[in-house]
Amino acid sequence: MPAVHDRGGWPTDEPIDRQEHEWADWERQTQSLRTVLDQKGMMNVDELRRGIESIDPGEYESTTYFERWSASIEMNLVEKGVLTTEEIDERAAALRDRWGNPG
């Protein structure tokens, strides 16, 4: 049985949404962060992929493309001891207080 991320050949009646969408600022920032981490040798695309593939199937199904990227980046940075989960949570709370919660 393939893992949740392995969609090749899975039967479905749902059409593929091929519409372009306007990127949200946080999606651009997530893309930029991944690029910077790669350029600094802190996390490569294979590590990003491993993190995404290790996301719990229920969470994987309920999150968007860049939410999965964000979760993987956080997991990798914590695993490498760059940041702690608490530090990330504190910074996220400070940003929500500053900018509000769009979700």
C-alpha cells in the first residue's frame, strides 16, 4: 500500500484543479525560507521531501501544499537543533499578535 503522499495511479472521480491562484504572502515566505535554507546548506530538497512524507496521513490530507512545506521545515530545523518547537511557537504567537490571525 503506497503512503498518503504517493498519489500516482490512485483512482479518483475528482477533477484536478488546474487553476492558477494568487500566492499568499506566507506562501512566498515559505518558498523563500526553503530556498535560503538550501543555499545555506541547512536543509536540502530531499530533507524537505522526507519531512513531508512523514506527516501523519490525517494531517497530510487536511493541509495545503505550503502548509506541508512549513511543517517539514519546522520538523527539520527542530531535528537539527537550529530552533526548538517552543521558540517557533513563541515567534508564531508574536507574529499573530502583531499581524492578526488570517485563518
